[in-house]
Amino acid sequence: MRFQPLPAARRMDDNGVPVSREQTVKINIYDQSYNVNADGNEEYLNELAAYVDGKMRFIAESTKMVDSVKVAVLAALNIADEMFATRKRQEELEGPLRERVQGCVSMVEKALEQAN
């Protein structure tokens, strides 16, 4: 799912009606409103916005920082850290799981060969 700011000029059809396949959703993050085009679920987008808002508020409270850009950068670093840690855990789980699946496939293939 990709999100982008609502463009200033929108494409129009032959009758002058704006053409858009994407849903426009208004979200609020750290006391700022954003209109974004989202090709997905509005509830999910609101969940993401609430998560980012919560991270920014936590950073602002923890650091006593008032510059929203700096708060946003630190929140982004925290979220990136969470993502990298999750990715690493996933890779650690997938390796052994993949080996077990391959072992099971080999056993099934051998059993099928013996049955023929």
C-alpha cells in the first residue's frame, strides 16, 4: 500500500468530474491534518496514522522537544528500528523453517518414489 499527498491539480473526465481510482482519506498526525490518496482500507490508514502520532507524542514527551520536524525524524528512526528488528527476527525464523519444509518435501518425494 502506498500513500501520497493529494495532488494540487486532479485529472478530470470529459464532463469535468475529477477522476480518481484511489480513495482520499483525511488523517491527523501530531496535530496536523493530511489528505492522502490511499488505494487501501481507510481503517488501516487511520491505524497507521494513530501509530505514528503515538510515536511522535512519546518522543516529544520523552525528550521535551518541541520542534515537530525533529520529533518526526526521531519517531521515524524508532519505527525503522522496530521494522529492522522485526525483519531480523523473521529471517531468523524463516531459515530453520525453510530447512524443515525442505526436509518434509524430500521425505514425501522419497515415499512417492518408493510407492511407484
